[in-house]
Amino acid sequence: MEAKKIALNDVHEALGAKMVEFAGYQMPVRYTSDIEEHKTVRNGVGVFDVSHMGEFLLKGPKALDLIQRVSSNDASKLFNGKAQYSCLPNQDGGIVDDLLIYQLSEEEFMLVVNASNIEKDWNWISQFNTEGVEMENISDQMSLFAVQGPESFNALQSLTDVKLDEMKYYTFEKATFAGVSDVIISATGYTGAGGFELYVANEKAEEVWKKIFEAGASHHIKPIGLAARDTLRLEMGFCLYGNDINDHTSPLEAGLGWITKFSKEFTNSAALKQQKEEGVSKKLVGFKLVDKGIPRQHYNILNAEGEIIGEVTSGTMSPMLGIGVGMGYVQTAYSKAGTEIYIEVRKRKLKAQVCRPPFIETK
């Protein structure tokens, strides 16, 4: 099946982006170099086109009930203009997907899901929709730009009357932005560098994109590809679905106990509560390499005796630290910060140390 094209596909090609298929979409993976783009976001401001992400609208008096039924976090804590990170547990102890939940009004919510899971998530939520909640998949109508970095506030402020520097993390406003009405300006992101995510109708996407770059020119704003997005999120220890969490990893094993609230019932909550009480046998940890090398997904994690105690789920050379960093599941006995572990890289044992992400200090 041919990969789908996001609204600004031609714009990215004209900018010289290397386009690759990702989650069923043609996406810009880099424009210049991964390290240069990574540092642009950490130190200044860059823009990711992440329009492949999925968006669902849930409306009606029972919309919150449905969200509470299928998600692990407590969505009753939301209020208008507030977003929440959560996950969709499956019946077997694993995770269908992780997602963001936005409360647009008391009876309307927007769920933002991973591109590779759009159909899967839609079908999953739909099977629990027994109370007539109106569901609409608007994924193909929306573009999403993530403007990230410490300069993002200054770069964007001239485009809106919303006081960007006063927006709290995980809040949002629906407002006029770059002359376009009803843009969702969200103080969220996947980089740990600060910034905003902008939800724009496809027909206005190119107009908004151009105005962002005009307004940000004096701040040296640049387009950034998905490769840098991956290294940025990994330096922060943010989970990536398909790598660090999946259908077979429990939110408790993944360190997502903070979004798993047992103050309500949700899919598989009884079994997860029991797992919490009994303790998990493996845990997702962060680690830094002491020896030189780059950890990669599926590399074995060993103890000092050379026994396999786990597996790397994500790994890279940190552009900010210049050392190998990663995440992986290990037997719980080896999960404490400071524990010495080894990563098997081409039959070599590279020494590493378990540490609590983020791996870098952010501004």
C-alpha cells in the first residue's frame, strides 16, 4: 500500500527534506544533519511537522465516561483548556497505545494518538462505546506542527494575542494564530525543550507554516525532521510506542504508574492493581554507557557474569552528552539507579550505569 502524504509534503520536498515512510506516511526525517537539528531545538527553536498523528473527537454527555472506561489516567481531573497524558490498557496487561486527552468543553474531548495506531485505537475505543458517544476521526483533516525549543515563545508571540509565556505546561487555548481562527495552541511537546504544538486545519496549514517561519526568522527557526525528534525524546526518557511500550508491556513495568489511577475502574484495572501490589518482575530503566559505543534496540542487557537480564528498547548517541544513552527492560533486581549493567554490542560487553532520565539538564 502506498504511503499517505501529509498536507505539506511538497513544501518539505522543496526544502530538501529526506522523505521516508513512517507509520504509513511519507515524512521528513531530516533536512540537514540529525545532530545540527537536535541542537537547534535544544538551544534555539525548530519546527516539526507531525501531521501524521491521529485525532479523534468524542462528544456528548457520556464522552467522559467512555474516556474513563478506556484510559488509565483520571480524566475527571481535566477542565476546559487542560490536556492529559494517558494510555489505553488492553485486556492482557499491555498497552494499546499512549495518547493525549484534551478537554475542549464539558462534553467534547480530543484524543491525540500515534499515527501507526489510528485504526487500531479507533476500533478499540469504539467497542466500548455502548452509550452513544459521538465519535469522529478527524486525523485526515488536521495538520500538527510542534514548535519546540527555548526560543519558541519569542518566535511565536507576534502571531497571537495569547500570552504564550503565561501558558502552563499541558494547558491549551483555541484561538486565532497567524491570522487563522480556531487553532489549538497547546503547551505540550515531545522534546523536553519547551514549546508548543499547533493543531491547524489542513487547508490553512501552509499559510500557518509560512508565517511561523517569517515570525521566527530573527530567532533562526529551522524545520526539524523525525530523526532529531527521536534523539530529543530519548534524552528525556520519554516512551515511544512500539519501542519502549507495546501490547505486551504493562504501564507499571514501563514506569507509567503516575498515569495509572486506581481511583476508578478501567480496562484491566483489577489485574494491574494486583500487579502493583505484588510488584513487577521487570522494569523499564534508563542507562548511560560508561564505555564507548552506541546502544540499539534489541541489544541484550547483561549482568557482570554475562547473563542476559534484559533488552534495550531505545538507544542512541546523545548529541548533547556525546555518550551512548538508552532505555530498556531489566529484571527488577537490576533497576536501581547506580546499578552497573552491560550492553552487548557485537559480542562485546560495554559497561553502562542505570540512571533515572532525563539524561540531560534542561533549561
